[in-house]
Amino acid sequence: MLVDTHGKNQRGGPDVIIFGWGGRNAKEHRPILPQILGLALPAALMSILFAACVPIPAASSEQATSPSVFDDTTPRFSPDGKDIVFVRETEGDSDLYVINVPSGDKRLLADVSDYDLDPVFSMDGTHILFETSPNGFAQLHLVPSAGGKSHPVSDVRDGWATFPSWSPDGDVIVYSCGRPSYEESDLCLLSPSGEFLGLLGDESPSLEIEASWSPDGMTVAFASNRSGDSDVYLIDVESGRVTRLTDDPVHDADPAWSPAGSQIAFTSHRNDVPHICVMRRDGSDAACVTQGTQPSWSPDGARLTFYRDTPEGTRIFIADADGSGVRQLT
């Protein structure tokens, strides 16, 4: 059972929640995927799955560069901690932006399709790996972090590729390789040059998503609905042995390893409100530190970035690792 460090018992939450919590684009497509799945999927996963297999029109450059109504989601720290890449969602378009943490300056990084999602810096900080759907099927692309032309990495012929994470040495990418049914996805391995390296673990009848590689390279944390609810699991890279870390009747997802590898931050929905929670790598001593979704650690482990609802839409925030000193960035 998780404990909110502000002293509130946070058990409860929606009856059926599987994975992410989305922004404006996801809400636009809310009626579509539940009909396919027979589930009440939250918006962020619906946005990603919809983008994976549905052709989409191009967005105008004006909309991409100067939206008046938008949601900011999915923040990820750069390896030097100076920048954060994130997704800005407007009506009908999601693009990648980078914000410089000290100055607050923002720049458009990539507008490849209407659905540019789930960015993550390479280990050396020179590139950003992300999901996009220029041809109607979600694939992984690389773009220089300084800006420039992107190029595809994955080539999934019968499904979709989402939620990438780099190995600590930068030699392997783990990602979710989904099947057209939308109901199943596996953890797959890929080289940065695009060579498919096989499955991580066994083929799964459930959704295995949001992988996060441990700093020692031995373990991958991920979210799965294999037990019925969304929970956080670990898989041993060598043996394929799976360990369940969370066991709550609410939505637990978005695992993110601390730089030291001793803790995992994750999103947990308590009383219908998403919280950023932190637990030891074995799942013990879990505690919620602040409200928010999709945590990412700074390289020194001192801070967390995440997104949170505001009256204007979802925005990117930063806080100390214990949840104090919360500051809005976008």
C-alpha cells in the first residue's frame, strides 16, 4: 500500500484505468479505442495507440509553432540536466519541444507528423528518440537534439513501435512492439541502426509498455496490465524473470529509474488524482511525494520533472526529489 507523504491515505481511484493520462489530442479520440478494446482507456495511451495505426493529416506550421491552447506532457531530462524535452499537444497536432531549465527558453524540435510522442534523450545527449506516425503507423525516429532532420529507426510492418528507452551503454533500445489488435504488445529490442534484436522476455497476451532501463543495465522496469490492473514490473535482461513491484487496485505506471539505480519513480492514481511516487528498486517503502504524471529524474537524482493539470491545461513542472520546491516550467 502506498502512503502519501502529505499524510493522506491515497487508496481508491478509478475502477478501470490502464496506463497513461493524456492531453488534448488524446481527449479528441476518446470514443474510438474503448470500442475496439472494450475498455475505458485513459487518454494518453489512446492518443499513442490511435496514432500507431490511423492515417493523419499534416499540421500547419503556424499551429505547430504558436498554439494558443495546448497541453504539455511527457518531460524527459537531458543527460547534462540543462534541458527537458517534452510533447506539446494542440488540437490535432503533437510536436516535440525543448526547454532550457535555467533560462526557460523553449524551441520547437520536431514536427514530423500530427503525433510526435514519447521523446527520450540518447545517453550522450546528441539525439532524441521518439515515436511518430508519418505514414499512419507509429515508428521510432531519431532527431539531433540541436535540431535538424529526423530519420526512422524502426520498421514494424504489422503493428506499432512506442515507448522507447535506451540501455545505459546506448547500444540497445527497448520499446513496446504492438500488434494491430491494440490489445497486446511485447517488449522488443532494437539497435540504434535499426536492427531488430528480438523480444525481451516471452510473447505476452497483455500490454507491456513504458519500459525504463536500469542504470546497471541488468533490469528493465515496465508497466503491464497482465494482472488485470496496470502495475509496475521488473524483468531481468539475462534470464527474462519477471517480478511484480506494485499490487494496488489503481493505475500504477510510468516507471523511471533514479540515476543511482536504488529507486524507481512512477505515476500512481490515488482518489482519481495522479501522484508522483517513489519506491525502492524492490518495490518497498513506496511513498507519494507530489501530484503529477510521468516522472523523469535529473542526472544528479536531486530533482524530478513531470506534468500536472492546471486551469490552462497540462504543464511541465519540476520539483526536488522529495516533492518539495515545486515549480512550473511551461
